[in-house]
Amino acid sequence: MFNKTSPEFFETGPWTFEKTEHAVLGLCKILDRYAHKLTLDDLKNDPRCARIPDLGLERVQEVIDDMETKLWRGVNILDNEVIYHTGPHHDDIMLGLMPFINRQLRSPRNKVHFAIMTSGYHSVTDKFLREALEDTLRYLHEGRIQMVCYPDFFEQGYRFKQVKDVHHYLDNVARKNPDEMRRGFCHRILRDAVGLWQLKSVEETVKRLNEEIGNLKEGKPNSHEIQKLKGEVREFEEELVWAYAGTDLNHIHHLRLGLYDAKVPEPVEGPTANESIHVKPALRQAQGPTFERDIQTIFNQLRELKPTTITVAIDYEGLGPNTHYKVMQTIAEAIRRWNEEADLSQLKVFGYRNVWSTFHPAEANVYVPVSLNAMAVFEKAFKDSYLTQVKAEFPNPDFDGPFSELAEQIWVKQYKDVQLILGKNYFYENTHPLIRAAHGLLFLKQMTVKEFLDLAERMAQKVG
């Protein structure tokens, strides 16, 4: 789970400052000693630190100064920006970035968008959906889903007021009323079911839901409609978590890229490409037959929104779920194409990781302070919103519990590593309240467009 420095890292290529940071932090861990207490003999007696060019205590100070700079980058708040957060699956953005994002959402000058690349239907169990359909039927029979009484509901009314479902749910999070929270969720299930099967009456709806409940009980293979309904459950969850901070539903984009099913690609937002996109044949083969369509979907959105900041999950293939790597390469190709027609010299790209892999402190160049307050908001929002993930269908093999708790453990561990370099008192005596309040650190890698595209290219070559 936590990345470690392999011996090959120090043996390959020329010595870099990143290697110096790896070596110094590694020595601090071995000796359980703060960086400012290291001696020259400590450095000379460590086989990795001994290789640092012009070895001296000045090199340790340079590491201290560099990590302090990274921390202060994380204190800076993005303002007056168009921010395009991308996630391979629903909950990836939250798990990797929420403390970073919440400060952006407080500024009305920011336009913050969330683009979730896949439907994530694999993460919804048959049992979860069956119980949701059963509860929807129960509320219908009790007369507690009044919207079906409106004369135009089954013609077009079901397509409107999705935002009302979100607010109904969150109002009852505030009121601590789980029954009404469930009713709000079932409102959305009903809307989605009517749209999927083009149901025309309450009687037809009851019949269809009973039929699908029976199929789920019998363990029959999921139809394409059931897969889509599962994906729409995940989409509602994503809308809930960002609505905590008042995000407009129009700023949450469910792209449903075709990474999971090449034979029956899921519908996507916006127009798709008619023209061919020129990508490397090896990369296209690795991504699958929908890769060109997926690039164009993202490219269209970049053209439309014109973000000034983009976030991307940058796991290597095999380091996290393989979808993470595929999505990163798809985004890279879309940015490359956009770069051919627009000046992206000022565009900022932030790479992030979450519960599947982590940055080494030397690999990241932005450390975002995470307070206990931020952790409390994060944990409650996760458990209230991601109903399907409180007990994940695909848990991390190294952790048995909600992903929110694992993410917090990672932030706390990263904070402890940086404390070894900067000292504990650096945090609790700091003049800045965000640093004083920190009890965790979120690591990011900020890049220019060229740096990001070069990284994607190196990762593709490693796979090849």
C-alpha cells in the first residue's frame, strides 16, 4: 500500500536531488531521528547518503528547505480558476483530493467541475440494488412517492428535479432521519428506472421492479439496463458528496467511458467523434477499441470548459486498478490534442493518488495540510454519500474497512514522514493556522502540460 524506495532507484541513472531526499528521509526513519539532528558521521555511515554529491550537512538543510517549500505550496488556495477534477471511478476524486477541493469550493470565483470517467457499476452488488428496488416498491405502496401522481410524470416529469432528490437526502442527513434519506434515494432510483425501461404507469413500474427483484434474487446475469441502473446509483452518490459544498449538478459530469464493455459502450455526455484520432497503435491496442471515442469525449469537454487546472489520478499500470492507468492515458491524449490548438502554457496539472498507491514525499511536490476538522467532514461525507462503498465490493487487500479510513491513515502517515524532516514543533508553532491545524498531509504532484505528457509517455513505454 505505502510506496517504498527500491534499491534499483539509487542504482539507475545519474544522482538527482530527488534521490537525496529519498536517502535523507530513509536515514531519518532508520535512526528514528529528526533531520536537524543528523550528523555528518550519520550521513557517511549510511550507504545511500554516502553517495550524495558534495556530502555535508548543507545537503540535509536543502532537503528541509525543499520540503518546507512543498508544504507552503499546499497552503496556497486556488482562486479565480476553472478547475477540472477527473476521477476514474466515483469516489476516486474524493478519496484522493477532498481536503484540497473543499477550500476551492468556498470561493465563488472558482468554477469547479467533476468529471467521472466510468460508470462504476461493478462496485454495486446485486444485494444492494435488490434492497433499493424493494424499498422503492415499499414507498410506492405506502403512497410516499407522490411525484408519480403528477399527470406528466411518466412522459417527461421523471427527467426533472434530480437536484431535489439530492437536497431531500442531504436535508435529512442534517435532520438525522435515515428513513427520509432512504426515501430521497428511492426517488432517484424510481426516476432512473422509469427512464431506463420507458415505463408509462405506476402499475407498469411495479411489475417491472418486481421482475427485476426476482432476477436479482435468482442471481441471473445483469442486463445492460441493470448495469446502467447500478452506474446511476454511483452517480447519485457522487452528486451527494459534492452537493455538501453546494456544487451545481451541471458541474458534475458522468462521462461513462467505454473502458469496461467494448461491445456495448455506455452512452456518453456530449457529441462523440466522427473523425479518427491519431494515437500510437500500441497504446490504442492496450486501451481497447473505445479508446478513440473516449479521447474525443474528454477533448470536447476540455474545449468547452477551458480549464486552467486539471487533476488526474496517475497510478502506473499494476500499481492500482488498471482502469486508473487507462483513464490517465486517455486524458493525456485528450490534453495532447487540445494542446495542438490552444496555448496551454499556463495550465496546471495536479497528479494525485489515493487508497491504492501513494507518493513518496520526494516524488510529490505539493503537501496539502489536512486538519482534524477536514478529516471529520471527509469521513462523514463518505459514509453518508457512498452507500455502496461503506462495505466495498472490491476492498483494498491491505485494509478491512471503509476507504475513507484508509485514506486518513495514509494522510497521517505522510504527515509523520514530513515531521521527521521539518520537526514536530514546526507544525504546532507555525504562524499559519492551516499548518498549525495539520494532523495529516495530502501529497500531489504539480506539473506543466509538457511534464504531464512526458510522464504519460514514460509510463506507456514502461508498459510496452
